[in-house]
Amino acid sequence: MARRKKDTRNKTGASDDLPGKRGNTGKFHGTRLAFLEERREDFQEAFENKGQKAFFEALFADYWARYPWTLPFDKEPDESETRLLPDEETLSDEEQAKKKETVQSMQQSLMSWYRSRQYAKARSTGNPFLPWLAQLRKPAGPAPKRIADHQFYMHHADFADKVTEEFNRTWPAEEKDEAYSLAHRNKVAIKLLEQEPPSVRARLEVEITEEYEKQKAAHKAATSGLPSVDPADRATARQLLSTVVKPLLEGIRLFTDLHLTLIAGEAPTEPGGRFYTVAMHAGKTCDSFPRNLTEFDRQGYKTHFVHQFYKYLRHTVRRVLANDVLMYSSRIA
């Protein structure tokens, strides 16, 4: 095991709190918690140097030497008592299974304890991208509200003409400014809806609820960044790809000072079909005439970059294309 540092904490008061989760004492307490805390700096070093495997191998060996698998988890080891482990050969099948389950479960908990705190620490230190990326996850508008029954009714294909007919019949008698026409149309819709039989009102109630749930799901998906599976939405997303992603690449370049290229595409699924590709770049050469990757060497870019991508795309479709000569449809953003 790597170096150990003397634990100066009050072990009886040890807490297993995660950053941002006050009051959560976690699974480990007492000397077990102190045992883990003593090695947090060792884990940090292993994490930064890709040495987690060696760290956990040593940790497990130390842990089981101090807390044998036969010791109940809610019991502290008695330092004055020598605990003898049963001989492996004398264990029954049931005891072997219990040992395996205990060891695997505990070792998973030990790894989770360190990793969850590492990730919580990373989140708490701040991510320079977060304020910027958060803007990409905001839905276009506020959360949807359930439409009023009469408003749904007045726009429903089965009843809109009926509402319009009654509106046209009664509106002239109101003798009001055109600005009040919408209020009157709503009044007409409310009256007609009340006159509908219960079966119609019940059907409309179901339709309104279904539409509202659909709108809520779409808004939630937009908020969480979940993709739409609607082909029309995907087609729109492709049209907007460069509009959305190009500023993203430029932003990453500003944050990192890196040069970036993104190429996206789809192979044809039928013989004679066209490849669809789009490429975007951020960053240019420092020549007297600054050029991006495409402009730097157009033929080389096409030969060594785009054609290689086409070769890759051909292996992303299940159907084997019969012809070797395919039509290319690509654009550069």
C-alpha cells in the first residue's frame, strides 16, 4: 500500500457525508470510515495517475486483513482478540457462496465510496463549460399548461365549424369593437360545450389530457436533452446541425484554444443511394490567408479524410450494397 497518513480526526464522530448532501452519513461508520478516510489522498493520486487498479488491490487486502468477511458489518473488530478465519477447505457450499457474495458486495461498496466522492468533488469545483452548455439545454418556451376545455373544443376539427357558425350568428348583435371578438368566441364555445352530451364531454376530456401529457413529455425531453425519435424532428435537426454545432465548436475553441473538426454522416441503405455528410471546423491556419482544415488541402482532405469516412459509413448499414460506385452528397459548414 502507498503511504498512510496518521488519522487526526475524532473517529467516533467520523461522518460519511458527500459534498452537497448534509446529513447523509452513508454506509461506513466508526473505524471503517476512518480506514477509508486515511487513504483518500492515496486514491486521489491513483485517480490522477491511472493507478486505480493497484490502489484497490492493495486496499482490499488491507481491508480484509482488518475486517474479516466473517465479522458482521455492524461490529467493530476487537483489537485484543485474534479472529481466526475458517479453513477454506472446511467451508460448505453455502458458506462459500456467502463469502463470495460478502466479498464482492463489500468491494463494490468500497470502490463506490471513493469514486462517488471523487465525482462529487469534481462537480463541486466547477466546470467552466457549464454556464455556456446550460443554454443549449433550455427548452424554447415555458412548461406547457393544460388548455381550457372550451378552448380545445373551439379549435377541435369536429366542433370548430359549429363554434364559428354560432359566433357569426351572434356577434353582430353584440355591437362591440373587433378587439372583443375573441372574448365573445370564447363565450360561445363555453355555452356550446355545456350543451354537448356527457359522452362528448368525456371524450374531449380524454383527448385534452392525452395532448397535455404529450406536450409535457416533449418539454421534459427538451429540458433533459433527450432526443426525439420523430423522423420529421430528426430531419429538422439535420437542417439545423451546423447552426447549432458550429457555435459549439467555436465556443470550445475559445475555451480550450484547440482546433476542432466534426464530420457527421449516414450511408445509403439502397444501391445507388447517396451518402449524407456534413463537416464543421473551428480554427484556421496562421498563414497570410487563414484556412480551415478543408481549405488547407482540399484534395488531401477529400482523399484521406472524407473518403476514409465513407469507407467507415459503408460498414454502419446492415444491407450490403450491390454496387461499388455510390453517389456522394456532402456539404461543408
